[in-house]
Amino acid sequence: MNLSIKQKLKEIVGEENFTDDLIELVPYAYDASDHDHRPEAVVWPTHKEQVSQILFLANAHRFPVTPRGAGTGLSGGAVPVQGGLMMDLSKMNRILDMRIADRQAIVEPGVVYADLENALTPHGFFFPPDPSSSSVCTLGGNVATNAGGIRGAKYGTTRDYVLGLEVVLPEGQLIRTGSNCIKSASGLDLTRLFVGSEGTLGVITEITLKISPKPFAIKTASASFSNLGDAGQSVIEIIRSGIIPSALELLDENTIRVLRDQGKMDLPQVTAMILAETDGYTDGEASFQMDKVIEVLKRNHATDIRIARSTQEAEDLWKIRKSIGSIAAQLRTHNVSEDVTVPISKIIDLMTGISNIVHHYGLPFVIFGHAGDGNLHPRIMYDRSNPEQVEGLRKAVEEIFKLTCQLGGTLSGEHGIGLAKAPYLPLEHDSMNLNLMRAIKKLFDPNHILNPGKMNL
Amino acid sequence: MNLSIKQKLKEIVGEENFTDDLIELVPYAYDASDHDHRPEAVVWPTHKEQVSQILFLANAHRFPVTPRGAGTGLSGGAVPVQGGLMMDLSKMNRILDMRIADRQAIVEPGVVYADLENALTPHGFFFPPDPSSSSVCTLGGNVATNAGGIRGAKYGTTRDYVLGLEVVLPEGQLIRTGSNCIKSASGLDLTRLFVGSEGTLGVITEITLKISPKPFAIKTASASFSNLGDAGQSVIEIIRSGIIPSALELLDENTIRVLRDQGKMDLPQVTAMILAETDGYTDGEASFQMDKVIEVLKRNHATDIRIARSTQEAEDLWKIRKSIGSIAAQLRTHNVSEDVTVPISKIIDLMTGISNIVHHYGLPFVIFGHAGDGNLHPRIMYDRSNPEQVEGLRKAVEEIFKLTCQLGGTLSGEHGIGLAKAPYLPLEHDSMNLNLMRAIKKLFDPNHILNPGKMNL
């Protein structure tokens, strides 16, 4: 990117929305993954026309453009691995409309998840995918990565809530996909082709989201297990019983120990814990489901079953789950968080397998995740300055991915593929599938300027 | 298709699974729409390898292939408008697996919706999209058209339940898309590109469906309105109140009159009726929601509110809604059924507009539909041998589509575009959008052999 290009970028977005100062570029080398690469410049577009002009320019001069929201991604999707221009969309952050009777919220991509949540709450509605980074992550990033969260088993992921998009294609043309209706069967589904495409097919400039009424009756409980198999059998039997808890979280013994030792939490010395939440309009509905859950847990030898009797007690139980990330992060400077996902009935096979693999390489780890949709988050700690540990981590992660695919699983339940998982995509998808994805990428982005190096495209 | 091609087809599928007898070709000229065109031959493949070989042959000799399930489509999607080969997938009708704890059913495309429903019922699970042709339609057709049904507002449409597919691409290659997990954020979403693609991008040979627990507590009610605006305001206020009824059906005054006069039903002389259903695990949950619905209905001057006190009474209320299709069909030999859909708050604008348009052309009609997701089904009767009525119908339908798009709507909520709506697609999607759809079609099907003439591709 020479001076003339930089000058043109300044003309497009204005001096105040451009930088190539080293000190300002450094934070844009990172997202929340373990990867980094510095861009040559950063722009903060404030209007879709600017996005269009920038991409037009990028095609004319063949420089890479990496779109980015809050940079909370865990797979390196927003790391500008080939340099070039970083396009930060966080200034396009207006909630354009909330049409409650139409069950729609229309937003710009830079709106923070929590800001939409706060705006919807007075209406009794919410946008259900609830990533753990919800206080800072942007909706554009949620759509680009098809983000999920703790309530995915019952409420699905971002994909299920995107009705339509306005997108600037890689060559600069603006298109609208989908519709303003709750349902549509009109034409090829371009909308969901963009959802989860991680900024490789276009830059999202407007999102029409489906919103849902927020349940107000909630029951929360936790249970402990001395036998991991009993925890897994509980998950299977809960689903088979026809109850889909709004959350069904599983914690391994390392997680429990870390929370007890580092987090000073009052937790038993057990092999596994389950946290469950049920919901509905009425207390009776939430209780009916929770009673079934408790019945299953007891039948499978759960101990220390705690049922929250108040909002405060429920919050205390959730604090256990929500503290894991920050407490685990303190254990060692570097760590990676995966989101491997398998069919629900295979969750214990995956957990046991991951434990054995990481154990073999002698790295500290915790495993927790969303058992209700088969999604585990192994978090592996290591020292990046120690080549042996770096290599051990690489091998462990590769083995985890292989195991996941052997169990019929997917490399990513909710974080996306990005940079981190790109080399492993052939483990999950056959070459015909990958070739078709690449052909679509080429069709949309013939000069390969938009977020290159991601998703094995 | 010359004799040598026909001979090769016989070799692929066996003599018993091929025909070019006129008497057997005739029914394959039709689906449930108002369009027809006879194929030159029909094959009934029984295995994906046969599908692959047929498409390979079709590319070598450039003959069109039209895939088809039960032929219940209402948009002409399965009418072989350019002749060639009809590929009837109804013999690939095995339920391959039901993994209840994984929330999955794996089926071949020819499985009838009701057969899967019957197989899932003992487990307490169901596949929620519930097209009114459920007793005969096939799941392959449901996926190809992204079929919906009465419970779409609460449970969504087919798209929300397809986890993965096995597809034979137009040139004969077999690919697997998606995963066996409840959620995945791995690679471009090819699965949903095939969902709703109406057999233009590939032939589906296996479907992995997400299944859900079937609610067992249900409340049903009906209400009448002398003022259409009150009915519309009720719909708006029900959604705003945070209740998403599992069904919220709206009937116009013509529908009510036809049911009363032709169907001999005990119905009041009113302008509109609403049928509502709420559900949950518990009676209390279903009642809580129904109480809110009734409250809204009363506030908006509903009369003759009937609440079903038994399963029999509920069935009697549903009989009203479910009889419409067959009773209206008796009114005149020919009729078309549309599925225009608008944002929920615009449902009365659409209903009034349609009434005015069809009235203007002097054709008998009824309008009913799924108010909970903004989807109306105007059914217009006409005499196909009367050129004036044929032309009136054409103009009326075009004006209905224009009005729908002016109201921010979509040409199709659940039937698909097919042949019938193909010319009108530019009313809804801009040229950039259509060009991108066509480019994708060309990428998948360079020789344009698969279901040509559909969806304006």
C-alpha cells in the first residue's frame, strides 16, 4: 500500500478515520486467538458507500482487506495475516430500527451485542445467541462467525436469526439478501451463505435479525459426579426424555479443581459437574422441566444437587461457569480455546479423548462446554517461548481435531475456522466440498482481496 | 432423448424403474400447481449411485433432468417445463436412522413426511415444519422448497432443521455438506444453499434432520371479528405481548362464508376469524399464553370466542382451518394458491389489498393464512377455458406480487418460486442479487441440465 493508496483511503473515510501509525496498528495485529500479524493501515468506515469505495480501490490495487468487529474471535478470523488494510466496522454501530410486532431488529454491523440486548429488554424481547463475549462483541462479528453461546441447544445459533443482510461484495457492489419477513422461500439462500463466511465473501453493512420473546421463568441447578460416564449418561437421558434445557453445561475435574483452588469456590472434589437451566413463561413450566432433569441426574448417581431457590442463588451457580475463562487465563500466559463439537451422545468420548491427548503432552488444561449441543471448550495452557510446549500444543490440537472428526463431529461449533483451524478443514470436509467452497469464494472475490488466508479458501 | 440414451437409463436403474409409456408420462406432467409439461421419460432411482450416473449421462448428452418427490408443490417446481427426464425419488424412501439422544433423523429424500412423524411419535419427538400436504409430501421436496406450515411462527421452517445433506451435483459428483452435530461453524454453509434451491443445484440423496421434542400440552381457541382492522391489531398485540402462538391463523370473510355455505359449518357471519394455538410441556404454560391471547382478542372487540375444552373440541376448531383447501377446490375447476408473505404488522394491509385486486377482476377467491409469520394464502378460482378469466387471473396475481413487495414482503413464504413465480422474482430481488444467484447456478450446473426454467436462474 503506497502513499497514493493511503491518500485515497483518507479521502474516502476522512483523515480522522484512517491511521498507519505503528502504535495504533499494533492492537490490530491481534484478535482473541493465539495468532497475530500487523496490518499496514486501519480504516474506520462510517457508511456503506465508504466500504464499497474501499473494496473497489482494493481490487484496483490488489491489496488485502480484513474486516473486523470487536476482535473477540478465537480462531484468528480477524487477524490480517497477509497484511494490507484492516477495516474496523465498530463505528457503524447504530440500531436502525426495532420492529417488535414484526419480530425484527435492524442493526449496523458494529452494534455491540449487549447494546442490542439492553435496547430490546424493555420490550421483553431478546436476540438469543449469547456468546460469552456478549458485553463487547459486535453483531457483525456474530453473523460473520455464526456465533453461538450457552443457550444454543434450545435457541440455536446466529444463523437461525438472520433474516436478511446488506452486504458489500468483494469487488465493491452492494447487494441486499433475504427479506424483511419471518420466513421466505424465494430464490437461493444467499443470506445464510454470508452467515458464517467469516468476512471472506463480503462485508456486512446491515443486518435484519429475528428477535424472540425473552423467557422470564427460569430454574437453575447444579450436580456433581464421581464418574464421568454417569454425567454423560445424564446428558443423553435428559435429551431423550424430551427436555431441551436452555443451558446444559458440563465441567471436567480440572475445571472444578481450578475453580476451587484458584477461584476459591466452594466446590466438591469430583470428576464432573453439570449445570442446568430450564425456562418458560411460567414457573410451573420451568419446574416441570427441571424436575425431569433432576430425576435423570439422581438416577445417574449425581451427588450434591443444588437447586437455586432465588435469583441470587442462580447467579451464584452461574458464577461458577462464567468464571472459568478468566480464572483459567491466569494460569499461564498463553492458552488456546477450542470449540470442537460432536453428536450429543458422543460428548463423554470426546471429553475423555481430549483429556488423554493433552495429558500425553504434559500441558495443563481444563475442559468445559455446552453438553446440550455437544460442544466442548478444551482450553490448553502453554508457554509460547518454550518450543517443546509449542510443538506439544500443535500436536495435541491436531489429535483433538482428528478425534472429533472420527466421532462424527465438527472442528467448530461456534468460533469459526479462521486462521487457526484452516489447515485442518480437510479432516472434516472432503475435497469435493472444499473445492466447491473455493469455487464460490473465487466467484465472489476473483482477486482474492477479502480476508485472504482464512478458512482454507 | 434418443433410443440409445433411453437404453443407457434402463441399464442404470433397471427396466422396472424406467418408463416412456405415454400413459405413465401424463401424470408426471403435473404437480399441484396450475402448470404442466410432459417429460420424455421417467426414472425411479433407488440408489445415489444411479442418481450420479444419470446426471453424468445427462451432461454428456445435454438433456434436462427434473427431480421430484410427491409432486405436491404449488409453484410448478417439479413440472419438467423443458421436457427431458423426470427423476422421481419416491423409491428412495428409507428412514436410515433415528438418533434421539443426538436429536437427529437421517432419511432418504423419498420418505413421506407423515412416515417420519409416525416413526418419531413413540419417542416423543417430531420434525416441526408441518406442510398441509404432510400425509403425502416427501422430505426431499420439503428440503428443496424450504417448506413451512401452520407452526412456522413458533417453530420455523425446514431450513431451521437441516443439519447436513448428501447431494449429487448436476455433473454427477457426490458431496456431503454440513455435519452430524446440532451446531457447526465450519466452512461456507453449503447445506442451506441447497435448502430451498428447488432442485436447481443438485439432487438430494440423504438428509440429516434436527428433531425436537413434541409439546404435549396444547390450548386452542377461535374468535370472530366484524372489523378486519381489529383482527390485524390483535395479531400485532399478541406478538408484542411476547406470546408466539404455535399457530395463529387468519380467515377472511370469503373463507368463512364458503365454509358456512359449502362446508355446512356452524360459523358466524363475520369479517374475519382467528384461530390460535399455544403449547408447552404443562397445561399451565399453554393456558398462560392462551390467557394473554384471549385478553388481546377481547380488547380488540373479538366476538364469539370459543376455547376448546377437550381434544375433540380442539379438533373441531382445527377442522375449520383444515377444510378450507378441499372445500375451496370444489368451487371451480381451476384455482391457484399463493403464499405471499409480509412483515407481521402488514398482514391486514396485504389482506385488504388482495381482496381489492381480485375483486376488481371479478374472480371468486378466499384468503386465509398464517398471521403469526405474515404469510397469507389467497386462493383464486377461475375457468381455464375462459381467456378473459385467465388474463384476469394473470393480472391479479401480478398486482398481488407488486403489492406484497411494496409492503416489504416476499413472493413466497413457503411454496417456493418454481415456474409460477419465476417471472416476478425481479420485483423482490434486485439485479445484483439475481445475477449472483445465476452465477452460482452456472458454477454448480454449467450445462444447465438440472431443473431448467425454474427460479429465474
